[in-house]
Amino acid sequence: MKISKNYDLTKLNTFGISVSAKFFIEVHSETDLKELFNLPEFKQNKKIFLGGGSNVLFTKNFDGLVVLNKLKGIKILKAGKGLVFIKAMGGEIWHNLVMFAVNHEYWGIENLSLIPGTVGAAPMQNIGAYGAELRNVLENVEAYEVATGVKRIFSKEECELGYRDSVFKNKLKNKYFILAVTLKLSKIEKKNISYKVLKEYLEKNKTEANNPKNISDAVAFIRQSKLPDPKIIGNAGSFFKNVFLARRSLGEGEVKKKLEKLLEKYPDMPYFKEDETIKIPAGWLIEQCGPANGTSWKGHRVGNVGVHEKQALVLVNYGGATGEELMELANKITTSVREKFGLELVPEVNIV
């Protein structure tokens, strides 16, 4: 295994931020991992694990070791009774796994087509889109504990998956290297077309959605029409999470009171009831605010950074931007939403 010094990370983060790592190494196998855990550069430095670099914002050079997960492989573990269990290694491109399932006509992750990044990042974020989330199909996660090099299998429950959240982003952050993920998919039709935009697209194009590919193709078309390609313009997809008013944290009476107060002032505000919470689209909130009265953040540009013209949740690097510039813009957006709505935006991306 070769450790590189002062390694350029520009092409390893989809924002295209020009930063470097003090040390850098690629891991291609479990044997590599075991060797890695014994290296002095690994033991003596802070470290970060990268996959596709699609959910990270570097604000400065990383004074430690960056480990790139390059473990590849997708295989069927077992199948029967309408179910199939698929194991994918953490360095696999997520969309390649989706295509594997779609081509075999396995149901469960077709709504998650074209989500950027690798399989290893999927449980960290509990990735989700168009009415589906990873937690709907996750069976388990295999990971190595960084401190001991001991392998552990996390059940879905132990992963503590929440909205764009997991145990790996909180109390176990940077403590485990995700080796592989096992999914439980269906061989029997189990389509999910409840999401409004997806349903409308299928109806408009008179698509029956009688196989996973129909839905995957629809999702891919919608994503490509609304979200910028990181290969063309630097971005990490949705920068902010949607806003949730949760009964467990506010209390049922307070949630109702806060929602009524917001609707009284902003009757056109969209919201959705999900279990015991109220979800308010962060994109809509951002569109209603701006750098000055009568303006919107959507489509706004400041130097090398800006908010995408088609999706207010997406911050972009027009070229040559620094992580600090993007964070400055993000903080201004957060402040304006807080001042106008009394709601707090939380970044979905990992800030380093």
C-alpha cells in the first residue's frame, strides 16, 4: 500500500474545492484495511473516509489522513419466498447497485436512482428520494472499528437511521469504516409511486410502471432536469435538510401552534404530515428569502458561488470557489430563513 503526501483532493469532492490532504491512501480489499490499521500514519493522525465525495464540503486543507474506499463487488447472497438479499461493497458506485437491481427486476431501490456517491455513504446518510429511503430495504451494515480493527455487523435497528441521519453521523462518527451493505429487495412487484412529482411524470408520459426500470428511468429523467451535474458545475446535491417540526421534541400542542402561526402568515406554505412530524420543504423556505427585500436566494450568485437557478436547495461552485465562500453563503441563507420564519436550516452535507 502506498501513502501519498500533500495529495490534491480537488477531483475527489463533487464541489470541486481545491484542497489537499497531508496523507492519502486508497483501500481496495479487506487485506488492505488490516494493513492500514497498523500503519503509523493511520494511528498517529486524524482521519476521514471518502467514497464519491458527493456529500462533503472541505473548508480547508485536511491535516490528516484521507482514506478512499475503493472496495468493489456486488453479489446475491440468497433468494427465495419473493425476497432477495444483495451484498454490495462500500466502494461501489451507488447507481451501479441500483442498475444491478433494476436489471434483475428486483424492487426496492429504483426510486433512489442517480443519487451520487458510493454504497458506503448510503447508510451514513440514510439516503432517500422520491418517497423512498434506504431504511426501507436495509438488512445490515458490515464495518470495521477504527480503534481496534475489529469487524462488526450492524443490524438496521443498530444503525439508528433517521432523516438523512444515522449512528455513523453522530455518536459513531469517524469511528467505523463501512465495508459493505446488505439489502433486502423484493422479486415481487412492490412499486412506490406516491411521490407527487414522480406520479405526475408517469401519468403525463402514460407509463404503467410495471417494472423497476420504468420507475428508475422516470426518476433519472426528473433528477437530470432539476439538478446540476457535478461534472459540469460543482455541487453536492441538496445542501440543506428539510425542516421538521417534531412532536417528540416540541410536544403535540406546540407543533400545532407553530404550524398554525406560520400558515396564518404564509397561507401558501407547503407542508406534509409524516408520522408524528410536520415536514416543511427547505427549498420553499429558501426561495421566499433573499439577500435583499423582494429578491430570492434561488438563482442568486455571489462571486464564484451561488444558489442553483432550478433548485434552491443546491449550492454551487461556479469555478475557483473556496469552502469558506460556500459556508459564508450557507450561513447567510440560514440566517435569513431563521429571521423570517423562525425555523432553523441544518446542512445535509458534512462540513470538514
